[in-house]
Amino acid sequence: MVRSGEGADCTVTDYILTKTNEDQALELLKASRPTTDGYGGEHTVTFEFYKLTRNDEGIPGDPHRYWQRYKSITSKQKYCDVHNAMKAELLK
């Protein structure tokens, strides 16, 4: 299940579903930041990238398709809202 998280001031977790440029595979981007001092502060944002992966090996307990994380990066600046972080650092 995918859930976004927000407070009165800022969105602290959200997702974007897109296709990759290389092979047009589905990709999920999760942007999140800590809320240790509440929802209104500024923090660096973690961007986690997931690709939709097929369980070709038939690994027991894993679904037929699942989201596999392949990359994680941290924003250069601090943000209150993860949407602002995505616009400033990823969607140039």
C-alpha cells in the first residue's frame, strides 16, 4: 500500500509513478523527509527510486511482481514540502 503523509504546513511523504526513459518500464519515486520536530520544519528529503520487477525466479513469499528499490539519493537543500524538493532537484 502506498500512502502520502502531510501536515497543515507541508507534505512530508509522496509518490510519483512514471515510466523510465530507457526502456519505458514503470518506476515509482518516493520522496520523504523526517518529522522528528513536527511537520513544519525544513529537512533534507530522501528520494527513493523503485522499478516494477517480475519474480521470474519464483522466490517463495515474494509476489509475482513487486517494487524493488534500486537507488536512493538525498536532496542538496532542506525543504518543508517534498513537492518543492522534487520540483527543484529532480524535475528540471
